[in-house]
Amino acid sequence: MNSVVDSDTPPPLTPSLLYLDGVSVSFDGFRALNELSLQIAPGEMRAIIGPNGAGKTTMMDVITGKTRPDTGEVLFDRGIDLTRLDEAAIANLGIGRKFQKPTVFESHTVEDNILLSLKGDRRARTVLLARTNADEAQRIDEILTTVGLAAQRTRLAGLLSHGQKQWLEIGMLLAQDPKLLLVDEPVAGMTDAETEATAELLKRISAADHSVVVVEHDMAFVRALGVKVTCLHEGSVLAEGAIDVVSENPRVVEVYLGR
């Protein structure tokens, strides 16, 4: 795959937190992204839907530096060119990504999982031996309250339900104080009650000035979020707008909703 051609011209400033313009990615002749353009405002939550193979995962791979686009601009936080940075540098800028399967430290308590994830030098050998200072303790309390796990703080993470593990991992991302969270199918495998709680959790996170991009197939969950929806198909935007508008779009019905 060809990398983006370097240029001495500085990228343009943009008021969007995340700005993708004309982004294309090809793998062995298959175009996973096709001139994709997308903008996410500071503090906005956006739902991304679309059939398998629509480019949703590749889009997140590009944003996080796992995949380099062949063409196009990928700008973050008023003009930082993400195509020039590696995954670690992008994470340090304030972009957190949650994959579908939760990844937590199952042999540690819920509280220690958050402690290990706090922004800064969190090497396990020093963190677990050191006393938590007042600021860290307050931050941990805030995060556990936000994700609804305050009552589980001393419980081993491996003993949590599937939904609780998802919330814990979201809390671990919040501990990094991200500006943008990318969340992949957060309610897959959840009960109805957990799904409802997850929608409320993401709303709280967005209300706290974090931008959130949610990739999800559960349309009832997407509707519960009450946010702008972007439907991808064949690597580009097929439709965009309120859920009622997008879900009634004839092309969206044809290629995705199937009704």
C-alpha cells in the first residue's frame, strides 16, 4: 500500500475536532475507503452504521494510525496531521479506541484497573506499590461513578458481567483523559438493561465534552443515543442525518436495513 506523500505545506486549520477529507485506502485492489469525508465537532457524539465491509473498521484504523491512507487528509484537534504520526503518538494526543471485545486486567480489582490506566507514568511495578495521592483518588472515584461501577471497586475485574467489563474498559479510556473516543459495537452481547445503561453512559461522556464515535449495528441502541447518524457503504458516506431520516433512506434500506 502506498503511503501519503509528504509535503512541506502545513495542513489547514479546521474547527472540527476530527476532519477526514477524500480518504481512500486500498488492500490488494479492494478499496476499503473510497474518498471518505467526515467531520466530528468538539463534544459531539456520532453513530456510524453500515453493512459489513462498509469501511467502518478501516476508518477507525486510519484515525488511530494503524493504517495509512493512500490519499486524503486526516486532521485532529484543529489541524494536527494524523497521517504523519504512529499509533502511540496519536493515542498521546487524546484519541482512545475501544474494541468490541473488552480487554481488562482480570486478576486486578476494578479500582486498580482504573489506577493502572490513569494518564501519566503508570508502569505496573511502581503504580501498585505506590500510594494513591488525593488527586488520583478523586479522579478514580469520578470515573467509577461515571461508568456505574463505584459499588464494584474492590471486586476482581474477571468476576464482572460482560456489560460491566465493557463499562470498565470505557472507564480505563476515560482515565487517559481523551478528547475523542472511538467505540466499536459496545452493546454486542449485552442484556437489554445493560444496553440501556450503556446508552446513558455514552451520553454522560459526551455531555462532559468528550467527542465520541460509536460504531454499532443495534439500531434500537443507535436510536436511544439520539445523535446524528452516518451510514457508510463501500467506503464512503451513503447517508447522514437524524436516525429517522437515515433509516428511511431507500438506499440505506436496500443495502443495510433490508426491509
